[in-house]
Amino acid sequence: MYELAILAVVVAVAMAATAAAIRVVGPALRIIEYVLLCGSILTILFIAFFVGADVFMRYVFNSPIQGQLELSELLLPIIVFLALSYTQATHGNIGMDLVLDALPPKGRRYATMAGLLISIFICSVLAYFSAKNALQLWRYDDVTMTPPYVKTWPSGAAIPLGFILISLRIFVQFLHMLDHQRFPPYEPVNAELHRYDLHEYE
């Protein structure tokens, strides 16, 4: 409980600092999301090539690549969490809006903003505890159980990184809904397909 209280204060301070420096944070966040998205795509291509090479080596030369399964599993969190914030930026995450559609415009706006704030807190908690786990993996120099004994902490570090960035992205979206004239969305170009229609909330 003590940790959560401190985390809540840190998150509140970070939100205030983000709002004050939105002209710097917004564009920087968009660039970081693009870079990490490219990293996620390259990781997917690497896994496809790696698995294909393992199948080829296994059935043609009867010599499978050591650690193929463990390495592929370690790369999965990297694929997901590097692209998490970008997916949120383009409103690509799946959501349920049955209750929101039944609310009047102002109620829908306030409910959406409340949901964004709750999401920020949940993602911040997940970021904190996953960061503690990644730090523990790094301190213990944890590796996979079979050769070639790949280190596990990079995979663990991708999780808090993803949650931190999606928390920032959600807060940028909250600020945009709060005052869309003062706070631009700072979204990718293709986000227009799924962007919140603020006229529906007036």
C-alpha cells in the first residue's frame, strides 16, 4: 500500500510535468512510438526467419538450432509491448462502448475521460511492478534453462517500457479531450481513421 501511495504521487507529478511540457513531450512521444513500432516489426520478421531456419535445419540437416523455442518466447513480449503505445495512439486497441453509446454526449465525454485516467493508473502500476521484475532479472543475471543461455532481462524490460509509453499516450489523449484547442492529439497520420470525434461529446 505504501508503494502504491508513492506511485500515485509520482504519477500525478509526471502528469503535471507532461501537461506543462506537452509541446516537447507530444512530438517526442510520436517519434519514439514510430521507432519502437519499427523495432517490433523487425522482431516479427526476425522470428519468422529464425523459425523458418530452424525448421530447415531440423528436417534437412537433422540439426535444429539450439534455444530456438526459448528465444522465440522471449521475443514475444518485445513484439507486443514495443508496439503497444503506437496501437493506442491509432486507437487500434479493442474496447467496449455499449455503455458509452447509451450516455448523453457530455456524460459520454466525462465517462471516457474517467476511463482514460483509470487506465493511466492501472498501466502505471503494471509498469512499476514489471520494472521491479525486470530489474531483478538483470541483477540475478537470469538466463534461459537451455543453451545458448540467453539473458531474459531485455524481454522483461520491454514490458515496463511499453506500459510507461502507453500511460503517456493515454494522458495525451486525456488532455486532448479536456481541451482540444490547447492540447493537440500528437497522433500518427493514420490515427484519423479511429480518432475520437469530439463533436459527439459536445
